[in-house]
Amino acid sequence: MGLTIYGSSSVGRALVSKTRCREFESLDPCKKSIDSMKKIIAYIKESYNELVYKVSWPTRSELSNSAVVVMFASLMIAALIFVIDLGFETVMRFFYETIF
């Protein structure tokens, strides 16, 4: 009796052309979670250091001056929109009263 081969399976095999210059990842899920946890902790530490040592925070007087400027600008824009709205209302009343 001869050996008859009906097909071949490549399950469990890796072709050299597809894996050249690459490393296989570990199947150990604990290693990945520890690495990701280390990355998260490093990110939090870097963010804290940047907020404490690299960011220039405004003084109390600069902050209050900026708040006054923002409130004044908001009131001016609100007044401008109110005037424009009154103008549109007047124009629309004129057209509706003359047409109907």
C-alpha cells in the first residue's frame, strides 16, 4: 500500500516570507496588561509634571480682568443681536401687514 496524500495543512506553520524581520507577540495576557498599566501610570505622571512645572497659570488679577473683558464682550454681542432681531421683526411686520 502506498501513502496517499489528499491535501496538506498549513495550520501551525508560519511562512518565512511573512515573518521575516518581525517578532511574534507573547500570548501571555498578563504581560500586556502590566505594560499597559505602566504606560498609563507614566502618562499620568508626565501630565502632572507638565501641569505643575510647565504651565504658566494666570494671577488672580489677570483672571478677573479677563473675566470682565469676556462679560463685556458677551453683553455687546447680545445687544447687537437684539438690535438686529428688532430690525428683522420690523421688516417682517412691514411685509406681512402690506401683503395680507
